[in-house]
Amino acid sequence: MTTPVIVRTTARAGHMVSAPPVSFAGVPWRDYHGVLLPYSAEDGPRNTAGDLASGFARTPRGALLAAIHIAVRANVQWGSRVFGPTIERQVTGPDASILLDATRRAYERLRGDRPDGALLSRGYVVLEAFRWQGYSPEAASLDLVSAGPGDSDVTVRAVARFQLQWQDGDWRLLAPPGGTWVGTAAPVDSPDGYVRFPSGGA
């Protein structure tokens, strides 16, 4: 899985709440090709057909879950059957089409003899923590901390900022500037100072 990224946006946040409460009580974490993701009967995703995820509540927890699920599924690693419809339907902003084109080109370079749409590999990233930058029923901004294996068995962590907008009855993720995730991650030493996910995610 590609390292998460910092996304900048010009979206209007409205009257954002700096730290809306989010409870993970009763929220199961399920395996998604090696990455544990949270699911909520109340806040989504309500539709997971075809390995995709949509249908998130217009709540703080719904926005957080949408950021996690959309960002993960927009990755080239899971194949065009996943990242294609995810980016087409759930990523918005002026650079969304550039992101889709770049991801498709990357997939074609990487898939080799695999059939079109095939999974490239399993994920080895752990979602550890998050921190709100702001939330309103129209827009949300938050940071996610993830960890993965680095060289010499060293754990590498990165913090990523994700921006969302409420559009057409669901949360949409804003595409990164220039339509690329590469080179926009920020390293972080630990998840200290962030709200840690329960044991299911870490």
C-alpha cells in the first residue's frame, strides 16, 4: 500500500468543530487484503459489494470512516476493479481525473502478466491513530497516522491529512494536488498526541 499523503484543499469548511467526539465502541475491525478497517452498522460503510465501500453517515464517525475506506481503496495495489470505481465515484475536486489516469497508468506498469483488474499484493499498513482538523456536516478535515515495515525491520510511520466534502448524499474524498499521492507524506515518530484507534486497528 502506498504511504498515505497530505492533501490540501480549497473546500469551504463552514462552521467546523475542532474535535468532535467519536466512539469506537462496538465497531468491528475486519481484514481488507491485509489491512484492518473499521465498520459501523450506524455510520458505514453500508454498501461493500464488489470489494468497494460507500454509504457513510453524515456524522463525525461517518466522515472518519469514509476517509479511511476511500483512501485505502483508491490505491493501485487493489487493482482497477477497486481503485477505478472508487476514484470515479468517491473522489472529487479538480484533480480527480488526473489521479484516476495516473493510477491506471501505474497499474498497467505493475500488473505484468496478471489479468486486468487483479490484485497486485496484500497490504502491510496498520492504521494507528487520527486527529481532527475540523468537522461540519458539509466538510471535514483530519489527519491519519499509519505504520508499515521499513528497512531492517524498522517500523515507519507517516501522518496524512485528508479532506472530505458531503456531496450527493455521501462523503467524498478530495483528490490530492496534481492528482498524485507521491512525495506528500510527512514522517512522524509515534502516534503520541493523536487519538489512538482501539486494538482492532493497531
